[in-house]
Amino acid sequence: MNRLQKLAMMCVLTSTIFYSCGGNKMETEFEKFLQKKLEVLPELESAKNLAAWEAAVSGKEADYARQADLELKFKQEFTNQKEYHRLKEFIASGQIKEPLLKRQLELLDNLYTRNQMDSSLLHEITNLEASVQNKFSTFRGKIDSQEVTNHQIQEILKNETDVEKREKAWLASKMVGEAVKDDLLKLVALRNKAARQLGYENYFIMSLELAEQKERDLLNIFDQLADLTEEPFKKIKNLIDDKLAQNYGIIPAMLRPWHYHDPFFQEAPMIAAIDLDKYYANRDIATLTRKFFREINLPVDSIFAKSDLYEKPGKNPHAFCTHIDRKGDVRILMNLQNDVYWMETALHESGHAVYDKYQDFQLPYLLREPAHAFTTEAIAMFFGRLARNPYWMQEMLNLTTTEVEPISATINENLRLQQLIFARWTQVMFRFERALYQNPDQDLNKLWWDLVEKFQMVTRPANRDQADWAAKIHFTIAPVYYHNYMLGELMASQLYAFVIKNIFNQNPGTPVSLVKSVATGNFLRENIFQQGNKFNWQELLEFATGETLNPGYFVTQFVQNE
């Protein structure tokens, strides 16, 4: 039992004693402060989360307006300056020592700090965020004056051989960027203004620090990954370009963004002699997902019963998971199709969902959440990868060994390809967003394509000066978040290596399917989910695996695995 596991046991024991007997004077006063705050927070948080869910499902402006109102009311609970100064007094006293109380104090301090801005500015930011989110949810690009859905665009880019049609589909995918650009830049300016009011250089730095991350640490990780992936990516990118150019009857130098198989080249093109979509074409993705999670002792049936799984007009065209009330009302929004993309998405979002569903609800309210945004992303990616795992496919899809053996090597290479491509894509997102908040007045269109060419090695379209960067929804609805996807991939590889060694008793690199592995489900439930936010993210990883975040596992699995 490591140091943090002992601390976790102590938390359980001492929290029961503390809450019944009381600690020192400052702890008692903070407990009273906390109890008063928790008389109103749960109801407000549930209401705003439910409103956001209803808006995403309906796409109605009125629902988004209601979401904005409730979001503002929730944020206003953390604007009281007298309460904020009282929190600072608790911190300065050094007397809040009971582990669970101390952790709640840290989280409350971050929440209050984030919202210590002029009330009119807070109101303006909240309303504008909801307005832009509504535009994203309801906007549809056009091909020859005909509106098309995101799914239709994806299908064209995956399957169409007519280059002119591909280009039109790619251009349609970017139209939303011009539609939201002005509002998004206004949002950036407002967010920066708010950050400076609070004493931070810009919103990017503020967001990192209030999420218990440091810009320097992230730069070190991303610089390291950029160096480690550059040469392997060059080799793979040359192979991709040769294959795609051959398919289109052109030379590689003529390739442009629409020749790849998704709008941002964040996914692996289907260049191998295998199309995984066919294995899922006649399967029910929702049924497969429910079956898998049920058999690892993390059932999602009650989650799916409250979820919205299929495409319809006005509905948010993407996918997400939400925990409405911190009491187990967990829901997933998806737009399922029977293909590998949505199989991966269903497993991914269900990973988020089981993290929320199977935490310890005996924990204090504020601690009933993941330790960090990227720790829940890690669990989502841990499971999402299985959609392209040949051994998982064999067991879940009842494929024979004869069917699987010839394609296993290709599938594994495709997964490696996907991870390398994503590692380079996240370089673009992280560095662009950092520069966006450092200087939003620079030529952002040029900056975007400079980064795309450097890290993704995709040639920009000639004479194009459009806000293609603004078509990425995350800059609007999840600012300063995207880097967490890459950190999640790193943690997912670390967890996978731990499971192989400690649960399956196998050497690193040994393939496992995880199908019916109750021990894996129980390990995640007990060592990750039920710890909630008792620890910061580095402490959680140390608690679960015995070490802090180590990028080496991702590098070994996907970069050096040649």
C-alpha cells in the first residue's frame, strides 16, 4: 500500500470522526461556511446542467437562453468578494488540515477566483458563450446550396473519389468558422479582460492554473512529444501521401486538406486494405456497448435509458457525457451510426459515464467529480481504443480466428497511425490556442496554417484567407481544454500498461481484449472512480499506479513500436 492509498484510508476514517466531532476552530468555521454554501449549490448546478442538456437535444434558442441564465446564476454563487476573502483567510491560517476539508477548500478557492470579475462582464461572457454554442449546434454547411450534416460531410471525405466533391465537402465543413469568428474573437477578448481583472496575464494561463496545471509543464510535455513523434510521423505521413496520391491519380505535392479523410486531419485515413466500418455495419452499436460494460461490472444500461443516442434536426451534432446532479444522473448525447467512428465514440463517452456513475457518493458533494478533466478523458480513451482492438473485435463481434488473424497486424498499425496523427494534431490545437490568447490581434488565419503545415505537414489551400480555425468547436465551448485529450492519451497508455502487468500478469505489449475482465472494471472503479476529487491528478495517478504521469508508456506503445 503506497503513501496515497494509506492517506485515502485515513480520509475515510478521519472524515467520519471530523464531521461528527469537529476539528480545530478554523476547521469548524470552514465547515459551517461550506455547509451554508452547499444549501444552494446542488440545486443550482443540477438546474444549469439539465438546461444545457435540454438545449443540446432541442437546439432551440429559448433553451440556450435559459441555459445561459442558469449558468450565470450558478457562477454568481462564487462572485461574493466577502466570501472570497474569507476563503483566503482559511487558506492563510494553515489550520485546514483534515484532508477532505482541505481539498474542498482548494477547489472552492479555484471556483471563486475564476468568477471574481465584474458582474456585467460575467453576464456578457456567459450569454455570448451560449449564443455561439447555439450557432454551432444549429449551423449546417452547404454543398451547392444544399445543407449537409456533419455526418454527410464525414461520409464524403471518407468515401468519395471525386476530388471536386471532396473539396466542396471540406469547404462546407469550414463555413461555420466564418459564421462564428467575430463572436469567438469577442469572447477571447472578454475572457482575457476577465483574466487580467483577476491578475493573470491572459485567460489561457488563468485557466491552466485554476485547473491545477502549469504552462511550463505542459510546454515541456508537448515539446518532448513533438520531438519524439517528428521522425516517425514523417515516415508515416510520406506513406499516407503516396497512397492517397495514387488513389486520386495525382502526385503527393498536389495533396490538399480535402484529400484526407476528415476535416482537420485528426484521424487516420483509410489507406490500408481494410475498412473497419464493414465489421460494424450490421451491428447495433448501443447494444454492443451495453454488453461490454455490463460484463466488466460497469453497466451503462441505466445511463443509456436517460441518454439521447440518435441524430435528429436541431440536435447538437457531436457527442458528450454529462453528470446532471453529482448523484448519479449521468447521460450521454450521441448521433449513432453503425460504423467504427461511432463504436469508438460510444465506448469513449461510456468511459466518461462510468467514471461519473461509479464514484463514491458518500464523498462530500464538491469531491464527487473526476480529479481532472484529463483523467476522465483518459478513461474515455482507455475504452474508446477498444473499437480498433482486433482481440476485442473478435470476442465482441464473434469473429473467428481465421477472420481476425489476417487483419490484426493492419488494425494495430492503423491504431498506431491514429495515435501518431492525433499527437501531431494536438500540437496544432495547443499551440494555436496559447497564441490566440497571447495575441488575438495577430493574423490568426496565417498562424493556423503555419502550425498545420509544421506539425501535420498538410499544405494549405492556395489564396485562402478564411477563419478555418474557428470551425473547431472546442475554442468556443471548451476553451483551454484540448490539450487534456493528449494528456488523457498519455494516462490511458499508463493505465493500460498497469492493467496488463498487474491484472493479466503479462509483459508490456501483450495484446488483451478486456472483454469480461471484471478485475479491470473493479480496479478502475476502486482506484480511479471512487477516489473522486480527493487528490489532484498527479496524486491520483500515484495512488492508482504507483507513479505520476509518465509519457514513456505512450511512446513505447505507439511511437517506438515499429
